[in-house]
Amino acid sequence: MAGKNYTETEVTHEEFKKIINNSEKVVVVNFFAEWCMPCLMMTPILEDISELMKEVSFVRINVDDNEDLASKHNVSSVPCLIMFKNGKEMDRIIGSHSYDSIEMRIKRCMC
């Protein structure tokens, strides 16, 4: 997972399990679809946040390629950001949100 903290980390089902279960830091999982305009609008926001919040892992899950994973985590609309810590869901953001709103909710999960 070299390169930018966010853009280079689209993961598969197996990688996803390892990342969220083996991390003591917050992991922000972006469930997205390539055809989703709000998802596309969120990408630059998440890229900016990931560049500033190096202590947080950011990963992407394409719901069209990973329907079982989306279903397992009750993702029924995209974009859907789920914050995990120590393998447990800490928070969930559905739909398009502002930089400040997302940053604040991630910081709350870090406590």
C-alpha cells in the first residue's frame, strides 16, 4: 500500500478483515461505487483528510466488487464511511458530508 495514504488503498475482502482486526488505530472504510456521484465528490475530501491524519488508516471498498462485504456491514447506500477501532465499528457516516464534519467524527473515534 505505497503512495498516498488514501488513494492507493482499495482493498479486497480478505485484506479488509486483516486491516480492521489487526489495527489498534482508527480505520476509516469508504464503501463506494464508481458510478456514484456523491462518492466521487467525497474523494478529494477524504484524500485531504488522509494527508493530515497520518495516524488513521483509510481504505476503500468497491460495493460492486464486494457485495458480500457491503451486505455483511449493512451498507445499503453509498457513500458510506465506517470507522473501526480494534475490529469494532465506532461510527458510521452515510451520504456526502463536509470536510469538517468527517474530520470531527474521525477524531471522536480516536479517543
